[in-house]
Amino acid sequence: MMGKLNAYVDRMSQPCRAILIFCRLNGIDFEEIKVDIAKSHHLSPEFTEVNPLQKVPAILHGNLNLFESHAILAYLSSAFPGIADHWYPTDVIRRAKINSILDWHHSNLRYGAEIYVTNTVLGPAIGRPRNPKAAAEAEKVLLSSLSKLENIWLNGDGRFLLGSFQPSIADLSLVCELTQLEVLDEMDRGRILSPYKKVLGWIEDTRTATNPYFEEMHNILYRAKKKFQQQRSRIAESGTETTNNRGRHSKM
Amino acid sequence: MIDRREEKEERKMKLKVYADRMSQPSRAILIFCKVNGIDFEEIHIELSKRQQLSPEFQAINPFKKVPAIVDGRFNLFESHAILIYIASAFPGVADHWYPADVSRKAKIHAVLDWHHLNLRRGAAGFVLNTVLAPLLGLPLNKEAAAEAEKVLTSSLSTIENIWLKGDGQYLLGGFRPSIADLSLVCEIMQLQLLDEKEHDRILDPHKKVQTWIASTRNATKPHFDEVHNVLYKLKLRLSLKQSSQADGERKSGIKGPIISKM
């Protein structure tokens, strides 16, 4: 018995949501400890002891402290009994394929999506200046990644990554990254995602396979989405936003 | 019966490793295979000649990147996935490379994951935008080089102060190297292409890092140097070029950089 599992998370963080959904879905007993990034809790001495790199998610399990969400997901799949094989198969070849997509993710979907959302919505929301150049660069990477998902990673008979019939930790990780796009302006989000039909179907399938926990862990993101939509509406109505003068109202 | 024979044939088929020794992750895989006595065929994909864009190679890896492997009917790319696969699928690979212990394994995964957007992004970006770009027909990007240098310096500090903490001289305080050591050290070796002054400026502050590189090189000899030969040859060629440029500048009365030691 390794002792209690503590998960240090902020539900606004994509990799944190993946871990929370995974734990709840698999009936893993754990304590969720909130680390509020917006309030810089990740920089506190207490949290720095848990993760010297000061990032969420991080876990404490007995003597083990661990960070990096893919390492955590792989660890949880192996360390806890009763976790269905499809999450992180023991078959060496199937596992290798999942590892390859988890690796690819960092410099591709994660890099593109995270930087794009930060530079268009989430950064300005906490007072950071907009960086249109970084946003444009990130958008290229994001679109290229979506194209790879649509045309390569989602090839095969099943509806999940690598043509699988059931989700793996890779599906959970990547879909939680894509849900962050919910905070974008509706037209922007539509423009980016709508060409990718398989991707859109896959997001839905992953959501269905992991509900109600998927919805529960995304609640805070949906509330943030609503808040941003209301802000954009107000700006559009008052006509004071000169750089975004499209004159249409956000759907709510 | 026929299926079983086919299976035996597949298993007899050697592991094929598609690599360019100028590529850091390619080197990690080649060294790993050689150190562990794995029977494999090295297939050279010359990046400077854009061979990764050929239809033949695209069939192996639709992402058109090295390294990639073919083992029987199975293709794989992404060097960390490859290292883990080989460590797990081939008998006789010592446990310290990729421990069976779930907690130790998890820590190695954490370093491997951290690597992509930290050391890899910083080191590869810096070398590309200061030295390699012209050799590949690409423009030098000073802004990108400055960004990459920030990430590189920060990553080296993280390795020095966090990842190399512990009793042993390898990552995570290990007494023997793991696939993480091999992957990260091969990445740092790319900095050899920088001019001597730049290289020393970046690495000198990190004493543990330097010792760790030497330990990893020592633990994997003679394969480490053999696989890095292409890199060493290019380094020599570049420093000769830098020398003659400096000479030329001195003769014309213009002060140039200090001549690289050779």
C-alpha cells in the first residue's frame, strides 16, 4: 500500500484536467489540492517543495513526487490495480505507438494551442500584452497539428487515436488540450476547428467515453468561456474596442 | 501453419534504424543499440540532401523525421518512444536503462517529457539559428537565436540544480545511465558545433553538467565517440573556417574573433 495520492492541480490547466478525469473515471482514491495559477500559488515555497519546477499538475504518492502529466498518467495506469488495459496497454507495440503520440504532442498540439490561446485570450485577461507575432506563429503550429491529427493520428478503424476502439491516456491528454480553445472568440474557434471533421467527432467521442467526469472537470473552463463571451459582447456593443471592430454579437 | 512461419520470418528480420548521425535523437538510438549489442541495420537518411522527404521514407514515417525504426511489420518514430520500445522489447538490455520499478520509471518519463520544450527546444534552436541554418540553406534568425538561448540557459540550470541532484552522477541521482541521460547528452553534444568561445560561455557555469556529459560518454564508449564522429568532423571543418575568416580579418587590419583552439 503506497499511501494516499495527492494531486496538485488547477482545473484551468489542460494537463490537470486530464489527470483529474482519469482518476475519477478509474475510481482512484485521491485528494485534489488546488494550486491557483492566477494567484501565483505555484510559486509558493510549499508548492515548490512538491515540484521544484513550479508547474501543475504534480502528484505526491507515498514517497514519490512526480510532475509532467504524461509521466503521471503512465504512472497511475501502472501503479493502481484494476485500470483497464486500453488506457496504457501492456502490449509493447501498442504502448510504443501511444508513447509516440504523447511525445509528438509537446512540440506540436500543446505548443501551438497553448501559445495561441495565451496570446489571444488568457494572457490579456491577466494583464499581459497581446503578442500578435507569437499568436500567428503558434496558429501555424496549431493548424499543422490539427491536420496531422485529422489525416494521420486518427486514421484507422476505431474512433480514437491510432485507430483504437477505446480511448487511451493520449486521447485524454490531447482532447483536454483542445478544449482550451473554448475560451476563444466563437468565430475564431470555428475558423480553426471546423475544417477538421474527424477531430471534432473524436473530441465528442472522448467526452462521451469519460462523462460525467469530463463535464465536471471542465466546468470552470466553461464559466471562464462565458465570462469572456460577455466581455466581448460588451466591448462590441459599446464600440470601444477598436482592434476588433466586427460589430457582431457573440452567441451566448 | 503459414502464419506461424510468417511470424518467424518477421522476427528474423533485423531491426532497421533510419537515422542521420547529425541528428541528436538519431545518435541516442544508435549508441543505445550498439551499447546493448542489439542486432540492427542502420539506414542513412541524409537530411542535408532532404532524403527525409522521399516517398520511400514517407512510407516509413509520414511525419518525415528521423529517427524512425521498422521492426518486422511495425514502424515507430519519436526517439523517446523508440528508446523505451527497444529497452522493453529486446532481451539483455540492463535494467538501469529503463527500470522496471514503476516509480523510477516514472521519474525517467518526467525528464524525457520535460526535455522536448526545454533542453531540446533551446539547444536545437540555438545551434540552428547561429551555425547550422546556412549549411541547410536557411536564413539565420537572430531573434529566434536569442529566444532559444534563454530557454537553453534556463534548461542547463534546471539540469544542474534539479535533475542532477542526488548521490549518483547521472540524472535523478542515478549511479548508472538511463535512456534519459543518453537522450539529453546527445542533445547537448550538438553545442560542439558552436565556436569555442560561445560553447564555453554557455557550458562553463554548469560544472555538474560537464561531469555528467563525461560520465555518459565514458559509460557508452567506444560507441559514443564513434557515433559522434560526423559531428566532430563538422566541428573541425567549421572551426577551420572560423580560423581562416579571423586570419583574413586580421590581414585586412580589422579585429576579428580569437582563433579557435584546435
